[in-house]
Amino acid sequence: MTSTSRFCMAASAAICLVFAAGCRYLRQDMADQPKNRPLSPSEFFPDGRSERPLVENTVAHGAIAEDELFVPKDSDKFPLPVNQELLERGEERYRIFCTPCHGLQGDGNGMVAVRGMKHPPTYHQDRLRQVPNGYIYDVITNGFGQMLGYSAQVPPRDRWAIIAYLRALQLSRNAKAADLPAELREKLKQSGGPSAAKPGSEPKPQRGSTKDSTGGSI
């Protein structure tokens, strides 16, 4: 090895050492941010913990409202009064968050499913007509199957509004004429609807509905 080669190697090694020593300071701003990771120790607080306990006699923002509207998964309780305002709010939220997969009629023919993703089951099948309200609330909150949870996008009150509208959708496909108010039965009779002649009969299912599916979401 010539003296020139030795000199080049020594110079290269010296340059590498200089850069290696300066990397710590070059990367400080973004790569090595001065922060505490979850549950990491900290010298800033006397107890040495970076995670701080809750302040006494305080409640996290939103926790009380969440607790008031929470029901167990197997409960059929509905914690809000069902009125026209709640149904209209539920329809609005349903159209925004649910129709891409479940479709406007709740039959699983949303545009996302039509364009290739797995069809969710129709809401009008017996299994989903009979599940308790708490089950639907849990699915909206935490997700199920391919469906992700919507707790971040849909607050608790709006989840119940969606459930109220969903129950109205189910009833629209499976209600009997005898269950309708008198004025609506009269309108149905005047329009010559299929159930007008037999008040106790069930309406025929609409064409174009999909077969029940076991995959997807609720």
C-alpha cells in the first residue's frame, strides 16, 4: 500500500468520525425531540413519573355525557326520547356515515360495496331486526368485522339518532298495515297499495334487495 493510499484512508476515517460525532446534534430538532414517551421516567416531577394522575374531584371532559348514553351490549334500552327531530338528525348522519357501505335503504348496496368491497348484511334480515339496541350502539362505537369504529366521528347522541332512524328503516320494510295510524291506512287504501285490502298483511319486499350476508359489518 502506497503512502498516498494510507493518507486517503486516514483522511476518510477522520471525516467519518467528525460526521458521526455531529449526527447527534444535526438530528436533534426532529428525530430526537425532547419529549416523554408514555410511562417513561421523568426528572421534571418529584415522583419521577411523566404520566400524571387525574386531578382530584375532576371528571374528564365528555365522560359524564358518555356514561349517560351508554347501555350494555345486550340491552334493548333506548336512553333518548324518540321524536321527529331525532329521526331527522339520524337520517342526516346515516346518509353521511352509513350509506357508502349500507346504502340508502339499509340493504347493503352502498357505492363502496357496489364497486367491489364485500357487501355488508342487509338490515332487514331477521337477525339484525332482533338484535338489541345496545348491540348496534356497540358496533357503531367499536366497529365489527371490516367496519371500523366511528366513536371519533359520531358522538354518542348521534349514534342513538342513527339507531332510531335504522329502526325506522327496518319498520318500513316489515310493518303491517294494521300497525299504521288511521290516517295513513286511509291514504294507503286510497292509493290502492298491496296491503290496503288486507290490513293485517305484510308488504312485499322491494325488488333489487340483496341476499343476506354474514360478512362485512353489522
